Amino acid sequence: MVIFEETETFSALERGCVATIGKFDGVHLGHQVILQQLKEKATRFKLPAVVILIEPHPEEFFADRLIESPARLSTFEEKISLLETLGIGYVYKMRFDHELSQLRPENYITNILVGGLGIHDFIVGKDFRFGHRREGDFNLLKEYGSRYHFEVSEAKTYEHDGRRVSSTYVREVIAGSDFEKAEKLLGRKFSMKGAVLHGKKLGAQLGFPTCNVDPRRQNLPLKGVFAAEVRIKEAVHSSVVNIGHRPTIDSDSQALLEAHILNFDRQIYGEEIEITFLQKVRDEQKFDGLEALKLQINSDVEKTRLFFSNDHAAKSAVEINIY
């Protein structure tokens, strides 16, 4: 995959493209339908397929203490990994900053799409807005497409249970901890990745050492304690995961992602791990001191062990029925 941040980089490699644009948060099945549409058109026109990935999300750029940005489903790195898996060869990382937010829609089209990327076909939703004050729309693209000889195609949509699959819909489902439904919307189980960092070692002091991971998000898509699987390289481990803040310790602390891996005693600082959420154990809550917290963590661990024991038994029963 080629990732570029300046259109000159692309124009030095290719003469034109088929492209689509968006935040692609979650790279869910709705996105995947558009990506398939993109690849089919690129094949038809014998041109490279380009995903224009907006980073950071505009809501994050404009967010302040009064306006909280929507929770991120995927970091930029996670999006790239998913897009590459889906066969996308080029990603234009379009940096959303003050300069881009002030760009007139007409200049957006002529400078970036036409002059920069050599757009042959541009796939966007009918509700796509762009440029200063979001004044550019689908109709303006069609008008300029006629003038500069590029097509504007309406992006396909994907529905589940009669509702269009969108990042907003996926966020709602994940916030409600309905991970089975989330899997149906994403086309995979919901997970988060990150490197293991040194923490305050409080978990170890309480008898439950944890892997501390930076969630790399302004706002978290879910909070609480969960039964989860942690993948370390090729190995998968049963785990209890706390995501959110630590109200018993420090109510003003930054967001944390902590995994207590069951039956595990290795040091893995610096290693990249993937946490796949399977079932919610409880909500985030504040306790009256560390001893109460320790008792609750012990209960969380026992509930998680029971979940994995029952899950393993259910899977074994299915295998027996198959054979």
C-alpha cells in the first residue's frame, strides 16, 4: 500500500484515479460496499483506486471542552491495516486543518481532485459536504464533473435489519455492548490495538497485574469491564479488560485500557497487542477504597473465567454436533 500526504506524490506515480472520500471510521460493512464499488470501477477504467482518508476527523479538529467529538471506532493505523486487507493500494491521508477548513469548494475540486489526483470517477454519498462552511455538495461536484470531464457516482449503501449501516449506528451498538450485532455490522469482531506501556503497577499491588495500553482516542467507544481476548503475536489469551477511567484512584485521569490476562506472567512492555471484546462484565464504578476495589476485581475475574469456561463448552458442543 502507498500512503501519501501530498497530491504531488501521487501524480508523480500515476496519471489519474478512481477515488472515494471519508473518515471510514470502523471500516464497517457499509464502507466495504463502497470500497468494492471503488475497486470495480478502478478495474473497469484500468486506473488505481484511491481512498481519501480524512485525518483527524473534522469533529476532533473542532472539538473543545464544550463540544466532545464522537468516539473513534478505529485509529488511523487500524484503518490502514483494514483497508490494506481489503485490497486498497493507495491512501491519500488528507490532513484536516484550518487551511483545509477554509478552502472554497471550487478550489477543493480544482486543486485537489482535478489538479492533484486527476480524478476520473469520484464516488461519494448524496449527503457529502465539503469546503468552507460545508458549502460544497453532490450537485456542485456533478457541475464541475461536466466541466472537467470526471464522473460523480453515488456511493452504494448497505442495510442491516432495515437500517443503513453507518459509523454512528456501529457506535450505538458497541456503546450498548452488543458485540454479536457489532460483528454483523463490521464483518469482524470489534477490537482495539495498541502498545503495552509502563503503568503505575497498581494492578500488581492488588494481585492482578495488567497490561496498560494507550487507547489513542479522544473519546472512547465503550466503558466498563469486559471479558475479552488478547492477541499477542499469534497467541490468544483470555482476559479481563477495564476501559475508561479509574474513578476509585483518580477521577481526573486520562482514559485507560487495562487488560489482566488470565494465567499469564510474562513481561510484554512495548509489544503490540489486540484486544477483542466479547461480553460486558459490569459498568465502570467507584469503590470505597482499594480493598473494596480488590474484592470487585476478584469477582470480575471469576465471572470472566466462568464466561470463557461456558463459551468453551458451547463451542465443544457445536463441534460434537458437527461430527
